[in-house]
Amino acid sequence: MLVAAWYIADLQEDHSPPVHEPVLAEPRIKTNVVVRLQNMTWGDIASPYLSNFVVNLHAMGCPNGTIRDIVLGEVNRTFARRRSLEIVTPDQQWWRSDPDPAVADAAASQFRELESQRRATLDNLLSSVLGTNWETETDLLAWLVSNYGLTGPQLGELSPETKRAVYDIATRAQEELRGQNPMEMARIWQNERLELAALLPPAPLSEYLLRYSPTSQRIRDQTRGFNLSPDQFQSLFAAVDPIVMDPDFYYQGGNAESRQRQQALQAQYQADLKLALGDAAYASLQLNQDPLYASARDAALQAGIPAQAVLPLYEINRATQTELNRIRADPTMSDEDKIDALANTRAEAQKSIEQLIGADAFQRWLQTQTKP
């Protein structure tokens, strides 16, 4: 145990030969090791190769559990860094409303490959000392969460201690958000932002906010199906973030002055959206937020209908819905007349849709529908 403590303390002071990324080499067993604490020197056990270091520690009589903890920590840190920097995960593409399936599949494949390499490295280092049962479920869980989801060019470079601190701040904020009204939630977001800004340099903080902040999530939700570019997303984020983080944006009370401020913030939010996206993109965004358009888009996707048919399909649905609402509200019509008129309106709409997309696609489309 003293040897292990000495090893760890010496590493922290940067006096010892560095332990590089695990390098597997033929063990070079020192034959002149004297197992007497008073005569032991660092040169008797230190090695830039973990494989030799394990053999030397074992020869010195270091407890197996201590050897295991040292080696597991070194190897896991090395592979956690590789996982953090080498694997592109879907959440690194913060401008996308929906994950890229190709990126997700590639990330899963890379993770499996990296895990295979990690286990092979540890097996090679530890099996001769500890046998094959060197890893527990707790060890595996610690490895899986070692990056706390903070990967990529900026967040991936953070130290394990900083990543843990970020995780603790986010977890505490999530616990405080439970059961709160929207205005109080915004105040909690503000406090979380202040803590993160005090902890992180500007570049990692910016990347974290683009990936995980309430503003980013709101933008992704509102622009689903619109496919913003990274530049568009960043421009939009910069414009609306101060508004989304303002508690008055969510005011729900009856105070006239507060209600007026809320309406002004909401109007500014829409103006910033339009300015950041441009007139055409903003019109498209507004269209995407229409439930009828979203329904037509989703139905077309499920039925394999070409994208260019979505807008005409939406127009038919909107005109149909308007006519159905008019019939239901007509005080001059009897219930029987309304039933007939509603059925005829739906039939006419379906005939128009079949002419638009063709008979085969129409049958697929019917399977996605419920009566309005």
C-alpha cells in the first residue's frame, strides 16, 4: 500500500517517469529487486510501460487490489480521453433537431471497438496477476459515465474533475426544476448559467450551451424539419437566448404591466427569429409550427409521399378543416344535414388527395389518418 501511495503521490508531483498511454510490451522483470522497504528505490519499480510496472509491483509484494486500482484507473483515463475526442456523437451536431442516424450508428460502432480495445488492454495487463475476473459492475458503470456526455473538440478537452463539476451543476439544476412554474424555471436556468460561466472557459461554455441549454432545445423543437445550418443556429441562438432566459417571457399572471412586458418579449422573440432566418425561412418556420402542416408532413413521410407534395397536401387539409369548422358552427343546419355535409366534405378532400399523390400512395396515406 505504501508503494502504491508513493507511486500516486509521485505522479501528482511530476517527478516520476511518465506513465504513457498503455503500451503493451514484453515484460522486463527486474531481477535485482530487494523486497525491503528501506532499500527500495523508485528505479526498482518505475517503468514507462504499464506491463512492466504491473510485474514490478507484483514482484515487490504490492497487494493485488492496489495493482488493479492503479492499472484500471490509468487505462480507463486513457480510453475515456480517446472516447471523448475520437467519437462524434449525435449531440455534438447541436444544430440538428433530429439525430443523424448515420452518425449515431458510427458512434455506436466506434464505442464498441474502443471498448473491445480497452478490455483487451486490461486483460493483457491484469489477467496474469488477477485472473480474468478483474472487473466488477461498478467498474464498468464508472467507465461508461466517465465523460458525463461531455465529448467533442471543446468539452472533450475538459479535465475529469471539471466534467464532474459540470455534471453536478446540471444535475442540481434539474432537481430544482421539478414542479416549478415557468418563471421560476427561468430563474433556475439563470443561476445554472452563472455557475457554468464561473467554471468553464468561453469556448467550452459556448459549446455546452449550444448543445444542452433550454434555449438550444427550444430552437431545435421549433425548427424540427427545417434543417438549420450551424451558422443559422448560432445566429438564432445569439438573438433569442436573452429572451428565453428572461423570467418575464413566461409570465402567466394578471398584472397589466407584467403582461405588457411579456407580450413585448414575445414580439421581440418573433422579430429576432425573422431577422435571423430571413423572410422566406421565417415563413417556412411558421409553417412548420402549424399543427396541420406537421400532420401532413409526418403522414407524407410515413406513407412515402414525395416532399414536394407536402405543401399541396397541407393546403387541402387546411381548406377541409376550415370547411368542417364552418359546418359544425352553422346554426341554420340540422344535425342530420351537418352529418351529411361533413361526410361529403371529407370525401371531396380524399378525392383531391388521391388525385394529387396517386392511388397507391393514397392507400398508404389513408392508413396514417384519423378523422378530423
